[in-house]
Amino acid sequence: MIIGSDKPRLSVARILQMNLGFLGLQFSFGLQQSNMGPIYSYLGADEGAMPLLWLAGPMTGLIIQPLIGSMSDRTRTRLGRRTPYFLIGAILCSLSLLAMPYSRTLWMAASLLWVLDAANNVTMEPYRAYVSDRLGPDQRPFGFLTQSAFTGLAQTLSYLAPSLLVWWGINKDLLDGNGIPEITRISFLIGAFLSIATILWSVVRVPELPLTPQEDAAMAADPLSFRSTITGLADAIRDMPPVMRQLAVAMLFQWFGMFCYWQYVVLALARNVQGTSDPASTGFRDASLLNGQLGAFYNAIACISAFAMIPLARRFGAKPIHAIAMIASSAAMVTIAFTGSISLLVIAMVGIGIGWGSLMGNPYLMLANAIPPERTGVYMGIFNMFIVIPMMVEILFVWLAYRPLLGGDPRHVLMLGGAMMLAAAVATLMVRTARADLSA
């Protein structure tokens, strides 16, 4: 049974509204996942060096999210602890999305990605901490898996946006002077609007809870400063709960695998379905559109499966559900590497969607019930290190191994990703979590 909580219970509608900002945030991430690889290719990037151009996300996440998480635990403003970070991040994100499709050179696009990822990172972990702050233990499964569902919905829309624009009559071969399609530019403009609008809706409709007198006194005694931020971060790393340390291993494998997928799936589809590796060809642009359509489908599956996982996580625990989802993703990545059949690719997207829906919810559910509430922000930020470090490892490994070990073939990178997802399933099953805190 759940131990009682002094936090007011929220209705389903209010939990959905408090997580609406995640839709705008994840629409931005979806645009990156589906379009940055093609944009880099249009601007002349070499396949083997492609991973280095994705270094922005992990580098900014490694530095910014733990610091922002520690800062947000000690922030005292009229708007709350977390809200200032939502708003600053959303504004910077919108400006970066507006500028990205006008990139004239490879370095300009890569630089804007650094700013965009920094903005998203400023928002991300305070947002997760906000859900943990606002909900009692019995409502957290719904809260975190609702974030996962909004991730699926947002990325469905972002992946599908270029195809929808084509269906509405915009020529897919209409390019600017740098070879970037017009449909890509418009998709980023839509993302810029959603980023700020959805965050504003969430913070206005479901504001943060006021600090308790005890919390306010503790923060007044140890106010926000550079020293307190660094000290809080160092103390949190030293006192890290055992569950969190065990989750780090599973996170290493699963995020390594997902980064393999995002970086090279368009290149693999171009070879398997269109028989081309030329970024200037119509076939390559068609492969990019196909990836958008398949990506929209797997994100729709992620949205549906995230809601389906809520009762399953309560009954069986998040751990076995997540392990099964990682196995499904593993099988899907291997399938994509070997087939050019649209039917088989659609089936494979079901596995990718189940894995993605679980990945964005269940690890955070396992974490939220194992960390002290007063340090939620810093631990959510540290937990992000378990995402970005695997990404950095993947970037360096694939950059060095792409031609000598992986044969210069993007399909081999997807096979490597599948092996990593299988290893993630095994590592997840080895995490020791308490079942009582997930029971309804």
C-alpha cells in the first residue's frame, strides 16, 4: 500500500495540463532526432564524422543539467523553484529553432544545436523534478508515464510534420540555397511556437506548490550560490542511492543504443529502401521523409504504450516492464538493419515505440521513489549524466570505429544499437528496487 502523502491529489485533467509543456519540449527534441542528420548531410557532413556533430547534446547535458538541478532545489522566487528555468529554457529553445533551418554552413548548424540543447537541458530536469514535487507517490506513475506519453505524441507530430506539409501541397523538392528543404524550415517554425506556448500553459494552469515553512527555512539557511550549488552536487553524488547507481549501468547501454539509432537510421533507410547514399539525391530526401513517417508511427506507439504501462508498472513494477521493452527495441533495430520491406519496417517501429515509451518513463519512476524529496532536482540532474555520458561514449566509439570496425555501413551501427538494447534489458533486471512503492 502507498504511504499517505500531504500533497493534494490532482485530477487526470490537471496532471495532463501540468505535463503539456513536455509536448513542446519533446517536439523540439523530435525535430533534432529526425532532421539534424539530414541537415548535416545537406550541408556536406561526412558520414564517419557525423557522430561528432551530435556532441552538443551530451556535452551541454553533462554540464548544465546537474548544475541546474542543484540550483533549482535552492531557488526561491515568486514564481517557484522550477518555473524560472522552464521559462528561460523555453525562450532560448524557441529562438534556436527559429534560426536553425536558416543555417548556411555546417559549423552554424552545429553551433545552433549547442544552444538549442543547452536551452532544452535548462528546462528538462527541473520539469521532471516539478512532477515529483507536485505529486504524491501514488500519482507519480501516472505523472511520469504521462510525460512519456506526451513525448510520444510530440515526437509523432514532429516526425510527421514534413510529410504533412507535403500532403498539404508544399513541394518536397523545394530547397533553399543551402539545399535545406522548405518543409524542414516550416517544421522548425512550428516547433518554435509550441516550445514557448505549451510551457506557458503548464505553469499558468498548474503552478508549483508553495514551499512549506520547513523547506523555506532550510533554503534560507543555505541560500542559492555558486558554492552551495557545487557543494550540493558533490554531496548528492557522494550520497547517491544504491538504486540510482545500479540504474547507471542500464542507462549506459540503452542510451548508447538509442543514439546509434537516431544518428544512422536515415542513412540505413536510404541504402535499404532507396538504394542510395547520396544526400543530394531525391532518393535520400525520400528516405528522410520515410523516416519521418516511420518515426511518427513509433512515437504514436510510444504514446499509447506509455499509458498502457501505468497499470502494468503498478502491478508488476517498472523494472520487468522496462526490461521487456528494451528487448523489443533490440529486435526492432536489428530488423531495420536487414530489411528494405516497408511492412517489416512498420512492424519494427512497434518495438522501437514500446522501448521509447518505457525509456522516457519507467527509469524515472524507479528513481523518483528512491531519492529524498528535498534533493529531487539535483538527483534528476545527476541522473541525466547517465544519459549523456553513454551518448558521449557512443559518439567517440562510432567516430573511431565507423570505417575500420563497422565497415563504413550505417546498418552495422544499427546492429550495434540492437546489441546495446539487449544488454540494457539484462542490466535492468539486475537493479534492486522496492515493489511496495509502486503498488496501487
